Amino acid sequence: MFIRCAFFRGVIKPGRKAEFDAHIQAELVALWTRFPHVQEVRVLRQVESDTSDPHFEMVLAMRFPSREAIAEALDSKTRYASREASKRLFELFDGDVFHTVFSADEFPLPAS
């Protein structure tokens, strides 16, 4: 499996957190969960860290079965709609965003 992440490195502009969160819930989650081949969508919020820099305000993690599935998702109408809707987030955010694809192995937990 492969996980494509969008790292929001920085902070939400002062007084804009509610607007940032509302835009994610009202507009973006519906798009992110409709990407072709996506198997899971997680929005991660940094609560604590053992380092102060970098700060990740948010990480969007999307699980796909293959790199080919990611390529199809990135070439989809849904992705272009998501990019357009995401522009509002960048108005509310001080920082940068970058994407990384991870290969991921999953291991079952031992029986208790």
C-alpha cells in the first residue's frame, strides 16, 4: 500500500482556526473521500512534538493500493476540484505545503 501525505508546515493565521477547520469539513473532506481508488483519508493535527521546528498544523494522509492508483487520482477531475477548493486554506495559513508518498507495510497486532 502507499500513503500520499500533504504536510502543512506552519501555522493557521491568528483568529482563523475555526474558518480553516470549517472549510475542511464543509468542502474538502467530501472531495478527498471521492478521489479515485482512495481507501482511507485521515486528517492529522499536531498535538505535541519533541521538537518545536518544524510545526505541522495538519497532515492529510490518503491511502491507495498502488502508485498507479495515485497517478490516476492525481489526474482526476476530483483532484483538480480539490486543488481549487484548497486555495481557501492557503489564504488562512502561514507556511508551505509539500507532498510525499510513502510505501507502507502493515503488521497485525499479536493476540492478547
